[in-house]
Amino acid sequence: MKRTLAAAGLSLAALSVPAAAFDLTAMTEDERTAFRAEIRAYLLENPEIIMEAVGVLEQRQADQQAQTDLDLVRVNAEDIFDDGYSWVGGNPDGDVTLVEFVDYRCGYCRKAHDEVAQLVDTDGNIRFILKEFPILGEDSVVSSRFAIATRMVAGDDAYKQMHDALITFNGNVGRGSLTRLAEGLGIDPEPILARMDDPEVDAEIRQNRELAGRLQVNGTPTFVFEDQLLRGYVPLQGMMQIVDQIRAN
């Protein structure tokens, strides 16, 4: 108890005098050793203080990251919400916009797929935008190229069909498998395959990657809910709560 009171007393003393007056460099070596010993003893007897400090630090860092993300979204809003090429679904006039950066070979993107679809379909007032963001290897890039080329050749509805098919496809990605995938959807694969290496396809993937870099996005899925940037998988219930919060504010 004496030790605890002594450490507390030293702390109070440090707070009750001007900063310049409490100068550790002015202490004698014995005083400095005693001071350190009291602080150490106090922390050992009250370790919960360390966890409280860690909690405060983590919250401070989270708040700082949230503010940084808010600024990043605002600065890049046009490229996020109105780039002129990304597929737009759901309700184009919805009161909440949800953007997803997606990679077809990403396990968590696949996990989120049905839940995002359920959110958009059941809500009915969400504008949903997909950003092709292949980062997990060559199969990811080829899949995105095929999806983008499908949109360019066959339109938005065909793109959404192809997107849904690719996000659940488990085989090797190649000319043969993509041909069969398109034919299974009733889509002619040949003009799509011929368009995959078009400079417009290159440009879309490049621009999405540049945008992700500016947003400090390096993984999938990443979601933008209006001005909130969420890195990683978010379960359906969590997405519903976010939408409710946006509408309440």
C-alpha cells in the first residue's frame, strides 16, 4: 500500500507542478532509480492500467484511421461512385450507395457474395457498384478480363450473369473453361475472348488499381458504404446495421 501511494503521489506531484519543474534529468541517480522502481511496482500491482492504456491507444488509432478513410473517400468520390465504366446494379436511384472491390479468386469475396446480394435485393433502395480488382494471381486477372469484356460486348445484364458465375467457379481459369461458362449462360464466348486484351480492359483494371492505391486498399473484399471505407468481409447483419446508421444520420 505504501508503495502504491508513493507511486501515485509521485504521479500527482508530476501533474501538479509546471512541466519544466518536473525534470527527470535534474534528479540524482538514486532519485531516478527510486522513481522508476515505484512506477514499476505500481504497474505490477495494477496491471489493468496497462490494458486500459492499450485500449485508449487502439481507440485513438481507430478514430484516426476512420477520419483518414473519410477524407480519402471524399477526395476520390467521383472515381469511386461515378467512374463511367463500373457496373451499377441494385437501385440506381437508391439512397445508399455500396461499392465493392472484388477478386474472383478471393474466398471472402465468395463468402460475401450471397450476403451482399441478399442485402441489395431485400432492401430495394441500395445502389450497388462493382469494382474489378484482381490481385490474387493470373487466374484473378484472366477472370476480371473476361468479365469486363463480357460487359463491353454483351452489356450489363450479361456482365452480372458472368460475375455471379465467376465468383462461384472452382475450376482452372482458361479459354476452354471460360468458353463453357459463357455457353452455359447462353452467351457467345468468341467475341468476348477476342476482346479480353483490348486496351479498354487494360485501362479499367489499371484505373481500379490506382484508385485502390489512393484509398490504401490492398485486399478484397473492400467495401465503401457512402463515406465509410471497410476493409475485409462484413457479415450481412453488420452491413444491415451500417445501412441503418447511414439512413439515421
